[in-house]
Amino acid sequence: MSERRHDTSPGPTGGTTAEEPHKLPIRTLIAASVGNAVEWFDWTVYATFSIYFATQIFSAENESLAFIGTFATYALAFFFRPLGGVLLGRYADLRGRKQAMLLTITLMAGGSLVIAILPTYETVGWLAPILLLLARIAQGMSLGGEVSNASAYLAEIAPPARRGRYSSFFYISTGTAVLIASLLGALLAVSLTDEQLSSWGWRIPFLIGALLGVVGIWLRRDMAETEQYEENAEKARALKNPLLTTVREHPKAVGQLIGFTLLNTLSYYVFFSAMTPYAVNANGIDDSVVFWALSAGTALFVVLQYPFGWAADRFGRKPQMLVWSGAMAVLIVPVSTLVSPGAGFGSMLVVFCFGLGLYAMMASIAPAIMSELFPTELRGLGIGAWYNLTVAVFGGTAPLVIQYLGDAGRSDWFFIYVAAGAAITFLVTLSLPETKNSVLR
């Protein structure tokens, strides 16, 4: 993949060279993004296969309690993301993006390996769920650090005029990982019996996740540190109370990050997680119909990343974000009415392509937008702390909101909640400066 750029560096005779092709550093972009792929592969695998290993890790005598324990462990990891974002974001500002990214992917791969080889409750009793909890805490902290550090890295290595395109690789990896995890779940469900899946089959995807982590470590071992970090490392080390500094000296940036991460999180949760049980359980739509529609929507999400990254570099970040948040505010409720008893593949395809196609407008440039808010010496910590806190508050509580509304017989009100969040994000986006072609602070 190559593009044209204007190179004004001195030529052999002291003049300037003609326009030369700009080559994307594909290996570096993949290495920077692979951690996010591993992270979300493992998170998706946990959600997909939890129904099979719940009674293996928790006591099988009370199946309901086993599922509650498994899902609570999943949710708890969300709330360790802010801690990981603070600690690993600060580590990246002090020790470098590369070292932090190696640490995050090692934590995630290690957590996945621990889950893959966990002894059962029948073998070691309560040690099994304790080990599961520790593995998930490590993965939660890892994910909190990975998002901020990989975002900063991608933004800092990108030429100013191509930061959107570089950033798009972040969610290309995420969407691809989620799609692969979903297809793997379908393949194992077809290939193995429920008894085999519950006995040992659920361990296979976690082993694959650990192996992907090893590949990621291998890819990252030769990554170069960013020049921006090296030039500002002393500033980062000299900071006192850096978390307080983000609020005291950059309150507007913190508020803006929280404002658009609110809808970023709800968009991800609605279409990658909540819509499936809402369609299947609340509306009785065939699960295979929902699965294939989600797969098509996810593929569209991946395909649109680079074009939207290019568009943001050409036309600006704000227009895309305003279209995304404005359309979600106005259309999410009407579109959700397509998810009704008897809905077929066409209706579900429209729902997922609408949601994930719009979400790609934001996801493709999220690392660029977040990185453009903070100076280099605070970038890892600033993104890590406030992005992950927002995700924990709105993503971590989303299942509770849905459960509460479902118990009240008003599951559809959740989409009104999302529309309200989209309206807030739209207003926050209006306050953002246009940053295309800008040099990072």
C-alpha cells in the first residue's frame, strides 16, 4: 500500500527531491496494533465460551451461582481498566511506548494461558475461581494500558497529514480479532458436542489467544521507540502529580475525551455485545440469523476503517464525528424498531451495518483524536486514565442498565439512553478544534 507525499529533504545537489511515494510501514503498524487484536480476541472468547466453563471453574452444584460468578469476574475486569490505564500509561510516559506495549501484551497472553490451563473446581476447589479472577484482573489492567499506549504510538509515528490512516489500523485489528473469535466459536460449536466443549473444548481458544500473544511479542521486539517520546522523556520524568496535572492544566481535553468516549463505548457495547441477546432473548429472533448479520456488519466495520482514516486526513476529524454522533442521536431509536419478533436476516443486516458502519467513522480515527488532546509527556497517562474510567463507568454498567430495563419490561428504553449519550457527544464534538494535518504537541 503506497501513497504520494511531497518530500522536501535535501537532494544530492543540495536542492529538493521530487514527489516520492510514501510507503506505509505495514509491519510496524501491524506490530503496534496486534496487541489490541489479542486483547479483544481474548475478551470476546471469554464472553463466548463462559457458558461452557462456568461450571468447570465454579461449583457445578449451583449452576445459576456458577454463571453469576463467571459473569461477575468478566465485569470486574472492566473496573481494573482505569488502574491499568493510569499505571501502564504513566509507565509508557516514563519508560517508553515500546516497553509498555511489550508489557501489556505479555500480561494479556499470560492471563489467557492461565485460563487455558486452569484446574477445575472439582480438582482444587475455590483456588480455581481465584486464579480465574487474578488472570482476568491482569487482562483488565493490560487492556487499560494497551489502548492508551498503542494509540499514542500510532499517532506519534505518523506524518501529520496521515495520522488518520495510521490510526485506522488500531480498529482494523480489533474488528478482525472479534470476527475471528466469533467464527472460531461457531466452528467449535459445530465440530464438538456440548459435553466436549464443557469438558475441554473451551480451553482451545484461550490457548490460541496465548499463542497470538507470543506472536505479538515477537513482532514488537524490534519496534523503534517514537522520536516524540525520546524528545520529551525528561519532561515526563520531571512531572509532579501527573494525573492531577491532566485535570489542572488540561481540563478541557479531559472533558472532551470523556464526552466522545461515552458514545464510543456505548456504540461498541450495543452492536458488538448487547444487540445479540436483545434480538435473540427479548425478541425471539433466530440466533443464526443474528450471528450472520453481525458477522457481515463486523466485516463492513473492518473494511471501512482505512477509507474513513483517509477521509479524516483529507476533510477533517470533526465532520466525521459530527455525522457519527448526530446520526446515532437521531436514528438509533427508529433503527432499533427493526429488531422485533419475526425479523429476518435483511432487517438485522440493516441494523448491524447501520450501527457498525457509523461506528467505523469514529473508531478509525480514535487513536489520532485522543492523542491530539494531550502533550507527549502526559499522553499515555491522559488517555489511559480518562478513557478507561469512562469505559468502566458506561461500558461496565451497561449490562446492569439493560437488565434493569428488561426486568421493568422496557428493554427498548436502552436505545433512548444511547441516543441521549449521542446527543452529549455531538455537543462535545462541536467544542473540538479541527486537528487534521496538525503537529502533535
